[in-house]
Amino acid sequence: MNDNFDRVAYKEQAKTVLRHSYWMPFLVCLLASVFGVFGGGGGSSPGSSGSGDSDSGANISTEGWLLIIGIVVAVLIFSFCITTAVYCFVTYPVTVGMYRYFMKHRNMNQTSRFSDLFSVFRKNQYMKVVKVMFQYYIRLFLWSLLFIIPGLIKSYEYYFVPYILAENPDIGMERAFEISKSMSDGHKWHIFVVGLSFLGWTMLGALCCFVGVYFVYPYMQATYAEMYAERRNYALLNGMATEQELCGF
């Protein structure tokens, strides 16, 4: 099978699927966003001020500065641990559930259910998914420490890991990363361009106080599901994975 990557075909098929049913995917994406699936995040308001002598900083002893630095470092470490826990135990399981929903939804003869969004929280799947997604999170974080480019490259190399887990939560950790690497090999730039192709839609949605962006999300996720389905078929036909590993929907 030729290693084709047809972005236009993915988007056209996504439109066909959404014409069949749009509002349930919209609600799935809307609720997923509540759990931080699409990034987001608020900002703290730094600010503040002080009224005091302008030279008060000069009066702080070395021990005082060390204490301040220690507190800042402790807060940063605590924030990182909390963020990691939220992403791994809540956001990523919901993300995998959302991908499962859209993979089912693309097969219009198969019933996708709203409850698929939380299907990973079953006892026999939850910790397996959390374990792999924790590695996913940590690996991306560590690669990002090597500046932006290595982190971006690895993010697209691991791009299909959540989709693979959506199909088969029992797959081994290293095997999930290995299959994703094979599926994305030679196509990291193409995957990036697929996301970039929605920039105009996203900017248009942002003009309406960002409310319009939520109407674009189903189109984006349906397109990504089509992209994964094509890469999955390619992997199966070329021996990169077995049907037992990628059982399909």
C-alpha cells in the first residue's frame, strides 16, 4: 500500500461524517474542554505591590533571600506535581475517551455513545491508560527541556499514542510508543500541517469571544480521527502492528 497522506481527503471525509451527526460530537468536545483536553488554562494575575521603602530589598539578609528562593522553588515543584497529576489522572483519560468516541463516530454504521468520553475510567482500563499517559507526559516534558524543536519533533512522533490506547488499553507501554513512531515516521511535518490548516477556522471562531472555536473542535477531531484511521490501516498492511494490537472499532 502506498504511503499516502491526503490531508484534503481526511477533511472531506470528516465533513461527511459530521453532516450525518454534528451536535453530539459538539457536546463531547464541549465537555472534554471542561477537563482541559484542549489546553487552555487561565492565568494568574501577577501583580501586586507594595508599599514600603524602596530600599527595603537591600535590608534582606542572605538567609532571607535563600528562604525566598526556596519557597519559590517549592511552589514551582508543587505546581508541576499538581499539573502532572491532573493531566495524567483526569485530562489524558478523558482525551483517550474522546478519541475513542470519534473513532467510533467515523463508522456511521456503528453507534458511538456520549459515555465513550468517560469509558477509560473503567477499573480494567483506567490505570493501564494512566501509566502509559504518565510516560507520555514525562517524555514530552523532558524533551521540551532540550529547547523547542526536539520537543515538537517528539510530540509528533508520539502523536498517535493516545489513539492507540483508545483502541487497545492493554497494549504495552513501549509497544504503544513504537507503533506511534512507525505511524508518524516521515509524516511529522504533514501532521503539523493538518493542525495548521485549522488556524483560519480557529481565528475566525476567536472573533466571537472564542465561543466560535468550540464549533470548530468537532471538525478538527473528526479530521484527526480520519488521519489516524488511514495511518492505522497503513501500519497493519505493512506489518508495523497486528490486528490483535490495533483491534479497531
